[in-house]
Amino acid sequence: MWKPFADRTCLPAARGIRRAGLVVAGCLALLALTACGTTGDPQATDQELEQRFAHAVDLIRQERHEDAAVLLERLGESHPGLPGIHVNLGIAHAELNRPEEAAGAWETALAIAPEHADAMALLAVHHRRQGRFEEARILYRRLLDAHPDHPVGNLNMGILCDLYLQDLGCALDRYLHYQTLADDEEMLRKVGFWIADLERRMSEEGRNR
């Protein structure tokens, strides 16, 4: 299930069932709405726009995703230059099991704001869920090039490398960097276990060569 601030996914049981936080931080912040200024719809004041956007966010939180999608579509048509509208429209579509529409909305957000961290993080999760692992890796690299200290990007890149790409060195680097950035004690504890597991596996691989 797509959620505004945390998408927690049960990972394969090959190394024991463990839950990894695929966090999408700040997707629903009003700052995302105003990042690129306002355009279009001369009938709407900035205050009215923010109220309509905030209502759409509330609809997502209430799990009224179809209503949110309709409202955000309208806002996107009248204010096409605001990436936050399209980011949240993508979340609504994803909750409605419309992955291609969701990806399209996030791609629109990135066309407006190419370094929008939340849009990149969400689209990378979409690629990973679709089994498009190399595309997800490319997008995470793009995210971390623009935002090297982005906790979500580092954590999710580590998970991708660990479980899906079998790139243990990449996973270890990302997890270690995540530890220097995050303050979520529960997640830090889990990542500590994953680091210990990676170091053990890498040591075993070294001995077997």
C-alpha cells in the first residue's frame, strides 16, 4: 500500500522475513506545491490554491483516493507548473492500482522539476515493483547525485542493491551512509542487523574465492 510517508514492504524470506522501510519523505508537504511558483487559473488566489491542494492531501490521508485523483487532475490542468500536484496525483493513482498512471504523474513532476527528490524516490520504487531493477538503480543514482545525503534514497538504494541486484558492496555503502543521516531508532536497529549480515556474507565470499 502506498502511504504518504512510509511504504513498508515485506521482503523475501531467503534471508529471513524482514520488513524494510521504503520511505517517501515529505511528499505531501505544501512546500512541494509552491516550489516552482504558480501558473494558470487566474480565478484562484494562492490561498485558494493551497486550500484545494490541502484538501486533496487530506483526501489521500482519508484513503479517498478516487476523489483525491479527480481534484488533483483538475489542479494539474489549471496549474501545470507545480510538481507537488503531480507527485501526489501519482500517489493517488498508485493507491488505486493504476501503476502506469502513477508513473506518468511522477514523470510529469520530474519534467517540471528534474531534481525533485520525492518524485524520483517514488518513481524508483515503482520501477523496483515492476521488476525494472536497472532502471530503479539509475534513478536512485540520479537522486543521490542531486541529494547525496537523502536518507530515503540511501536506504532504498541499499535495499535494491542488497536484495535485487546482489551488489553487496553497494548495499553496504548505502546502509552505512544511511546510519549517519537517519534518526529513526527502529530503522537504524534493523539496518545495523543488515550491515552485520552483509559483512558476514562478504567475508564468506572472500574465503570461498
